[in-house]
Amino acid sequence: MTNLLSLGQTLEAIAGCSNDREVWDRYGWVYATDGDERDAVFWLSDHDAEHDDARVEAFAAQHALSTYLEAATFADVLEVQKRQHPLSTLDDYAQALAYYSEYDAFAQVAGIDEALDQASVEDQQAARVRGVGPGIFATFDLALVQCPASMVKDAARIVAAVLDVPVGQALAWCRALPMDLGRDLERMRAAAIAAPFQAAGIALEIRGYRAFPWMDTPTLA
């Protein structure tokens, strides 16, 4: 059985996935003790674990846990809150989860245009400046800023392969650096792009964006 978690640790476990699909593949249900979400104890069951599995029932009973939300739904609540208020605090997420748990509906952040259902451009930019990405998973910006002249052709071949463009176009880009290789990339996509450059000894500028303000800046290492 996995460890018991605080609310913050549960959010970070979800954010530790690369995308929604990985949340689905990794986790089945979020269990929790009764009471205020900020003080509750949580547990993430494996995707294949069934409620009536004797081990699951015994573990839940031992720790006074009951089903709270499906893990995918839990992630959706976090995503909606993040989209409306990018710099949400742990208390903000606790309130959003409590609202959904009670009303089976997403909470609406005050001042948000319901038609757009997202924060203002200014708020999104403010979060980005603080190193907080657009979603609830780590994202990465990759750029080729400089390249030794002796390796420009090698770099161009890699660029052509990872971005699926003609080598001639890639060569022109590599002769006119800097160039973006991708923005707000999921971890797996960013790693796939970075790997051949690293293998060739060509350095990239990589900037990671964290899911939540209190987390450390993510890296591809």
C-alpha cells in the first residue's frame, strides 16, 4: 500500500504525473478521512485496485478512510481551480475540493468571466514570471541558444528530426540562433526533445515551470 498523505502531498503526487493520462494509469481513487480537507489524511489507490479488494478494505478501515473522489476527477478540480486562479494557495485548492465534494460542481472563482472560465492574461503572466506553469503538471520551455560552429550541422539534423521539419530549414534556424524548440511542453515530450541534444553534447537552455507555487522548480534530470 502507498503512504498516507497530507493534502499538499496529495496535490504534489498528482502533479508528479506528466499528464491526465498518467494520472488515470497510475491512480484509481482518492481516499480521505472525514473533516476539513486541510486537516484530512489522504490515500491514493492504484488504478487497478478495487473497492472490494480485501487489502483495500482493510487498509481503509485501519486508517478511517473512505472514498473521496476518483483520482481523475480530483485532478480535474485542481485543473479548473488553477485555470481560474493560477497562483492559488493550498487553502484555495482545499476549498475548491470541498465545494466539488459537496455539490458535485466546480467552484467559480470570484471575478472570473464565466464565459472564458480562466484567469486574465495579466494573472497568467504574473504566474509565469514566478515560475508557475499553466496547468497542474510540470512544463518546460526548451531553446537552442548557442551552438559551436563545428556542431551546427549536427544540431540541424537533430532539430529536423525532433521538430519534423526539412533539414535545410533546420540548418537555417541553427545559423540564426536563438531558436525555441518548444514552450510549455509536457515532461515526456521535453525529455524526448532534449535527449538527442544531450547525447550529442549540445547544450540546451531548459526552463521548468512548477504546478503549484510552493513546489520546487522541476528539472528533466
